[in-house]
Amino acid sequence: MLTMLHGEMGRSELMVVLGLKDEKHFREYYQQAAIQQGLIEMTVPDKPKSRLQKYRLTELGKKLVSK
């Protein structure tokens, strides 16, 4: 997922590039796991359910991708 995340992307965009259709599976196994590990962050952290929510790589995520 980290290599597919370019700039800021929304949940549906990420699901499309990963070829996933199950939102719950994506949220539990990709999105939340990456957030908890500090690899991605929300652009609107105070409103996690915002329709405008997007995700971007953290500095740690960028370092892992560049290796």
C-alpha cells in the first residue's frame, strides 16, 4: 500500500489502486494497521469520518518506501 500512496489519497482511491472491494477488510488490515505503525496519517485527524478525509505517508513511511 505504501508504494501505491502518492501525495494525498482518499480511501476509495486507495482501494481502487490496491484492487480491493471490501471496505471493512481494507480498513482493518491496511488503513488502521498503517496508521497504528506510524506509516500513514490522516489529513483531517480531528474528524476521522470526514468525507474529505485523505491519507498521506509520514516521514517513517517515506523512508520505508525509498529503501
